Amino acid sequence: MPNALEKLANPEVFTRRTRPLILPFGAAAAVLLLLGSVIALFFSPPDFRQGESVRIMYVHVPAAWMALQTYAMIAVASLVGFVWKHRLADIAAREAATMGLAFAVLAIITGGLWGKVTWGVFWDWDPRMTSVLVLVFLYLGYIAIWQVIENEFTAARAAAILAMLGAVNLPIIKFSVDWWDSLHQKATVIREGGPSMPASMLTPLLIMALGYTCLFVFFLLMRIHTVLAKKKAPQRKASSARLEEAPAS
Amino acid sequence: MATPYEKRRQRKLFLTLVLPAFAGAVALSLVAISQTQVYAYAPSTMPTRQELGTREVRLAGLVAEGSLRTGADNQVAFIVTDGVADVPVTFTGILPSLVAENEGVIAQGKLGSDGVFTADTVLARHDENYEAPEVMKALEEAAEKQAEY
């Protein structure tokens, strides 16, 4: 295991190192989301074809990106937890899952609203939409495993296996619009030849995406710290008593 | 180390919970793929009436220029083209506002024996390009000027 990862596996070290990061990430998220929303709603142009409805993109696209990135993060953390028995990686994966689910559901809902205005339907069994729905079910299954299995060690291993196997869905989602003829349009931003979008739209989109990312990191750190504090709480009395008994070294 | 009982319990949990969950996810994906492999036909790849029978299919392409006609009682007729072949389409209802000539469209319905596609749903399809209206107008004007010389 890499040395840095080993150090962060210690809850004390992790808590001490990451505590100063929480507030900056929270503040950055608030500023970026506010700034991005204002630019997206008032200073970015409408689309020549879709008109004002294009503004749903600034909520929909970052949510969809985050749904994928969160799952990728869970899969990597699960691998680290599974192979090296890194307990903190398991906790990080578990705490990220509900946020990933929220991003995926938000992407589907805003996508439906946008689709209703542009395509004419909320939902269609199109490859992109179907594969994102599978992602929602993977998140639900992953969360359910943690809820159902009482033994934390067993739960971590079972959940990690599902997370790693389910990662096969990520490239399917990303390339669904290229592999199959779909209702959903192809990638605009991450594609060969650069984004096919003017800077006046790309700027607020990237600001919003960065805001979503900061919000995710903020909540993830808060949740991990809460879990670690809860784990520590009942033992505090015993350990401090032991400390008092132990001779000073 | 886990006792044999715990090991057996782990294996049981894996078999009863994780494997079905994964199998379910894969099954859903495969169903999605098999359904969407032919998500839509282009006019040039459209099977014949004999091959299709009364099966409902999707037809994707561009609305041919000058072909969009709206009649009484929301009767709509247009031609879907992919530059190689054309398929005439009829539809009764209100089209999504993005449906226009030279724009992408997906029609869902049945191919009649007369070669006319009767759609019960028409969806507008847009591509991945975004642009501000003023810029688009300027670009079009520039292209027109270019064409004049």
C-alpha cells in the first residue's frame, strides 16, 4: 500500500489533516454555485434552437457528471478497502453513496423536465436514460447491502464487490450515445475537437460543475468526520482512563 | 480468523444478496441493450413491410426541406430523410416545438403497406451543438454573403 494511503488510514491523522479543509470547501461550494447560477440564469445566452430551456443544462449536466464521478470514487475506494482492508476507504465509499444516488436522481428528474420541453417526452427507453436508471439501481443495491448486513466487515466486503462489478456500467453510460442511436444527443463538452459550445455557456457550466464538486467534498468530509467521532465517542472514557494509568513515555 | 460458521454465513450472504443484485443489474443492462440495439432505423436501413409486419418501430432522420405540411384537425405530414432514402410520415397530434424542417426527428409507429409510416409519437431530436441565437444569425448571414459572391 502506498505510504500516504497508509497514514490516512489512521482516523486520528485523517481527522487532523482534513479538518481545516471542510470550511474552505463549503465556502467555495456556496460561492461557486451562487456565481454559476447567476451567470447561467442572467448572463448566458439562450440557445438558437432550444431557447431558454437550455438553462436546465446548468443543473442537469453537473448532476449527471457527479453521479458518474461519485460512483467511480466509490468503486476505487471499494477496491482499496477490499484489497488492503483499508477501513477508512470503506467508510468513505459508504458515505458517498447516498450523495451519488441524489445526483443520479437529480440528473434523471432535470433530464425529464428538459426532455419534455425539447424532445416532447419526460422519459424514453433510450440507451443513455436506461443506463443511468441502472446506475440508480446500483446505488440503491449498494446502500441496501450496508443497511441489511449487520456485521460491518462483511457488509464492507459485500458492498465493495457490488461497487466494483457495477463499475462496468460507467463506460456504458458514457459511450451509450456513441454506441447506439439514441434520443439523447452526443457529448458536447468532453469530446474530440473540443467543446461545441460558446464560452458564454461553457463558463457557467464549468463553474457549476466545480461548485457541485466542492459541495460533494464538503459533505463527504463532514460525514466521514461524523462517523469517526461517533465511533470514538463510547470508547473515550475507557481510553482516557487507560491513558491516566499508563506511565508517561 | 473467521470461524467456519462465519465463513459459511459470508458465503451464504454473497450468494443470496450480492450475486442476485449483480445478476439483476446485468440483466437490466442486457434487456436495455437488446431493446435499444435497434433503438431507431434510418430511412435507408428501414426493413421492408414484409419483414416488419405490424411491429411498432422507430424511424430517425431529418425532416426533409419543404415537406412539412399541417392540415385540419392536427393532421401532420412530412418526409423523413437521411440523404439516401426518404420515408413519408403521417401523424395526428401536436408536434414538439423543436420539430422543424432540416431538424432531427424520431417517429414511433408502424409502416403501412403503402410505404407510409403512421406515427403515434413524434419526438424532436437535437444535436450536441449549442450556440447563441445572435451568433447563429450572424453565421448564417455570413454564409449567405459568401454564397452570393
